[in-house]
Amino acid sequence: MESRKNTLEWTHFRDRTLVVAGVVLALAGVFWFATQIRGVLFMVFVSIFIAVAIEPPVHYLAKRGWRRGAATGVVFLVAALVGVGFILALAPLLVRQFNQLISNLPSYISSVVEFLNTTFGTDLSIQNTSALAVNSTAVSDWLSGHAGGVVGGIASVAGAIAGFFIFVSTVAIFSFYIVADLPQLQRTVLSFMPEKRQRDALHVWDVAVEKMGGYVYSRLILALLSATVTTLLLSALKVPFALSLGVWVGVLSQFIPVVGTYLAAILPAIVALSANGTTTALWVVVWFVGYQQLENLVFSPRITRRTMAIHPAVSIAAIIIGGNLMGGIGIVLALPMTGIIQALISETSRRHAVILDGESSSGPAQTEG
């Protein structure tokens, strides 16, 4: 009898051990597989966020008789035109700055030569070609020794550009098909859940769409406002490329959280300094500091109070975590993701009255007389 009991205990122990080992191996296999396709998972994650952001206008058009595919295509086209317009608005500024760099190159070279002569006691001169002369053999030797590095650098830049376009194209395709076939995708996913879970899943999706869409559109409104007032200010100060710089400030200040305005202010300050001098540059800096406070205290709370009510400390922590996990894209997505999580916690958790300083939910505590 005792032997049989020991045998059963051993059998149960062996079975439990095998189950635990199987679960651990399965988790290890899933983790290994996820690390192998982490690039694809990252693109899918970004695509889902983009799909959530553009779902409200697509849903609006679909309710008015548009086919979802056509509505999705129109929304993507508008977004692409906005992106192209942003690039075209900045193109003149970049071309002008590049031309100024080329035209000022001789003066830069003269400054370098003067610095070398003053520092090292040399007697170099741009006009004195013999001091800087090199023979063709030396040039050939230098090119032979550094050709691999030059070619490698060009190939790296070309590869980075190609990788960026591949990433953008893949994310755009994923996002398009997620939004265009959303009803069918929802039916497929919900078919694996019981009815109560289906309702919960639909509620989560509705909250995510509401928060993400509200965040994006509130940012667009603030970006338009920031771009408009910045353009007017720079025009009044006679800073060149006021429109291009206004668009730059509007986009960068709103879609890079916390420090976006200060980063965006660097380029207008530099242009103002180079074109109009120190006084104008200081006015530009003072304006951006003041406008940031005005936006934080007046504009942003009124526009975003129904979309993003996140504590500043939580916002900073979310941005740091998002940047560590996903780099620049994580910084942009940190706040909407935090808003979605916060909204879901608020709507799925019970809230209780808070008792502070002897007060209860029914009013101040009564004291005995």
C-alpha cells in the first residue's frame, strides 16, 4: 500500500514537472521567435497606432455612404499631401542655407587658414598654391587608401534612406489594410471570444480610438495655431522664410512632447541671428519661451482637456520609457498610449470616495457636543 502511494506521488510529481518544463520551453520558444521577428512586430505595433488615429475620419465617411476602402484611401492621401506640403515648405529654407554655405565657403577656408597660421606659426596662403600643392601621385594614393571608407559611408547613407522608405511603405500598407478591412478583422478576432469578452474588447477598441483620435486632432489644432502665430511674429520681425519656419515650429513643437517647442525654436533663432542680428534673435527666443507658457496654461488645457488629462510626472516617465523601448517613435507614441491605458484603468476600476481631514463622503464629520 505504501509502495503504491509512493508510486502515485512520484507520478504526480513527474507530471507536474513535465508540465512546468513544457510551459517554460514554450515561453522560451515564443520569446525566441519574438526576438527574431521583432522588426515586424514593431512595424505592426506602429501600424495599429496609425490605424487607430485615422479610424475616426474613415468611420465618419463610411457612415455617410462611402466604401471603407475609398474612405481610407482619401484619408491616407490627405495625410500624404500634408507630409509633402511640410517638406516643400521647408525645402526653400534648406536650399537657401545650402547655397549660403557654398557661397561663404571661401571665407570659411580663409578663416581656417588664418587660424592655422596664428596658432601654429605657419605661412599658409590660399593664393600661394605652392604651399598647398600636392602631386597627382599623392592624390591617387590618398584616394586608393580611403576609397573603401568613402564608398562604405555612401552605401550606409543610401541604405539608411532605403530602410526608412521601406519602413514607411510597410507601415502604410499595414495601416491601410487594417483600417480598410476593420469590420471583417473585428469579426474574425471576436469570433474567438465569448459574448462578454466581445463586449469588453469592443469597449477597449472604442476607448483607444477616442483617446488616440482626440490626441492626434488636438495636436493638429495646436500645431496650426502655433504655426500661424509663429509665422506672423517672424514676418513682423522681417525674418526670412517666415512661413517655412512657422510650419517647422508647428509640427515639431506639438508632436515631440515636453521639449518640442524648445527644439523647434533653435532653427528660427539661428536664421534670425544670421539674417537680422542678435536683437531679433533674442526677441525670437523670448517669444518662444512666453508662447510655451501661454500654450501650457491657456490653449492646451482647453483643447486637450477631454482627450489627454495626464499628470506631468506621468508624462515625463512615459516619454522616457517610450524612448528607451522604441526610440523616436516611442517618444511620439508615449502620451497617447499612456492616455489609452489611463482611460481603460479609469473605466474598468471602481472608484471610492476619499476621506481627508476628517471628512466623509456625506460631508464633514460631526463632532459630539
